[in-house]
Amino acid sequence: MTYDNIIFEIEGGVAVIKINRPKALNAINPDVLNELTDALGKVRADSSIKVLVLTGEGDKAFIAGADISHMVDLDPLQARRFSNRGQDVTFLLEELPIPVIACVNGFALGGGTEFAMACDFIYASENAKFGQPEINLGIMPGFGGTQRLSRLVGKAMAKELCLTGVMIGAQEAKNIGLVNKIFPHEKLWEETMKTARVIASKGKVSTRAVKQCIDRGFDLDLHNGCYMEADNFGICMASPDGKEGMSAFLEKRKPEFKGELS
Ligand code: DAK
């Protein structure tokens, strides 16, 4: 598939997907969803990719939401299908076996906040703005916003944001636990890639195990979560990367992780 609405690049072990509709502030339409689905399939299938960064093209927006000009004419069944397709993309992002960083370089509204929340963590420019403004359009979040926001920032804060539709800046988003780190706008890309490369230098078996244990364990009780952690710990210990990492420490050298399971 050729891409007209996203840019997909691989640099070392880091894949980058940029939503590429800067004139519409990277709003999401069905073409964007199709292309994202295709690119995420490629990311999943390419074992050389260790980390994914999701961002928006241009200086102004990560994603300013679902494309309102597309949504305005949808009937209820088409709207449900559009919502399902957007939600499918959030699950593809969330369930990738590699870590995904959202690099939020401007507006992340509606579907933009929702896509960012489906990533493993968010780095934001000090110009970034987050929000669930669907209520201002007479609709509601449709790409998982009511569900992921409440899990990330608590029910009361999620309700306030979804019910008022207000935009919040990067600092407030960090204060409520939505954003991990804020950078000056011109440093955001460099800092995001720095972290992406750090994670890409680790063993893929252990990065996958950490992501899965935190995600899958979150909805479990502590005992079952810890049981799953012990199983994954065993897999890491049995992997060549586990042997390599510990041998390298004892031999006082840098480890060379291969990311193989056996
Ligand atoms: N959709 C389509 N076009 C958009 C857009 C959007 N979400 N956001 C911006 N644009 C377009 C503008 O129309 C404008 O196009 P031209 O007039 O130049 O052709 C261009 O991008 C530049 O925008 P502005 O001129 O408005 O730029 P400003 O700097 O003045 O304002 C802004 C920036 C981000 C504050 C403003 O554009 C804005 O308020 N945009 C809308 C933000 C928004 O409401 N986002 C949430 C969208 S709703 C569901 C499925 C999904 C969803 C809900 C339900 N189901 C199917 C049930 C999700 C919904 C959403 O995400």
C-alpha cells in the first residue's frame, strides 16, 4: 500500500509514523485509519523494529481529532463503524509487542488525545493542548476516550474533561498524569528519539514482557498480576538476552541484545 495520509519510516530499530494531513491539523478520516492499520501490521511483522514513535506532521498538531467534515454526514450505523475502526487502531497500537511513544507536538484533541492514550506514554511539546471536545459538537468520544482517560487520570477528572470539553495545556496534562514529560517545542523530537533509542537498545524479550505485564496485570488482582510477572521473569531468564545481559555485567562489558526468544 502507498501512503498519502501518513509517513512511515524506520530508522535503526525505531519506526516512526507521522499523521500527514497538516492542512487539516492531521484530523483522522477513514483513509488515515486504513493506512495506519496497514503500517501497524508492517511494524508488528518486522522483528527488527524495537520501538514505535507516533506523531503528527507540521508544527501545529499531533491530531486535532476525528475529521469533522467526514463525521457530519454519518448515519448511526456508519458512525458506529467509524468508531469501531478507530477503536481497532487504538487496540493495534496498544497491543503491539513493542513500546510506543506518543510525541505530541501540538493539538491532541478528541481522537488525538485518544490515540495518544493508546500509546505506552506521552512526551509533549510545551505548546501541546489536550482535550475531549466532542461534547461541544453534540457528540461524545468515540475512540475509547471515556474508557482510557478514566483509567489514566481517574473517573472524576475524566468526567470533567469529557463533560466540559475544555482544552488543557501540557503542564496541566502532566499534573493529572496524562503526560510523562514536557519539552521546549524545538527539543521535543530530539528528546523523544533519544528515549526511543534507549529503549531500542534493550532486549526485545524483556521490553515486551514489561509492557505486557504492566498492561495485562493492571486489570488483575495483585496476586495474579505477580504470578504473571514471575512467568515472564522466567521467560526473560531463559532468553539469550537474559544470559547476555547478566554475562556482560559480570564481564564488565556492554551487552549486545539480539531480541531472540531461543
Ligand atoms: N476535523 C476536520 N478539520 C479540522 C479539524 C477536525 N477535527 N480540526 C481542524 N480542522 C481544519 C480546520 O477546519 C481548518 O481547515 P481550513 O478551514 O483551513 O480548510 C484547518 O484544519 C485549520 O484549523 P483552524 O483554522 O480551525 O485552526 P485554529 O488554529 O484556528 O484552531 C483548533 C485550531 C484545533 C482549536 C480548531 O481547529 C478546532 O477546534 N478543531 C476541532 C477540534 C475538535 O473538536 N476535535 C475533536 C473532533 S471530534 C465517534 C468517532 C470518533 C469520535 C467521536 C465519535 N463515533 C463515530 C461515535 C471522535 C471525535 C472527535 O475527535
